[in-house]
Amino acid sequence: MDLVMADLQKRGASRPRKVSTLTSTIKALLKQQQKPNSDTEVANLIAELQKRDKVVVSDTKVTYKLG
């Protein structure tokens, strides 16, 4: 989770704006770190980001509250 948060903060204005792009970004990041990157794992990470109020998903769009 911290790895994903750090990457999103580092990206600044070039963060993914759609759920599909966010999913592929997280998958690539996890693969690069040799961590589990299944669809379920990525969906759980996105759900956790939503639960922590770090991302808001409406339809297919993503907005961030990384602070």
C-alpha cells in the first residue's frame, strides 16, 4: 500500500485519471517490485485507497486526495 501511495504522490499531475489506467499502473508497479499483481490484488488495493479516502472513483474516473 505504501509503495502505491508513494508512486502516486511522486507522479503529481500525471496520475492516472481512469480506473483502467490506475489498475494497469498498479499492476506494473507491483510486477516491477516482484509482488503479487493479480486482478484481485489490484482491486483490493484500489478498494483500500478508497476506504482510506485517498482516491475517489466515480464511474470510470479517478480523483485523488493524497494531501
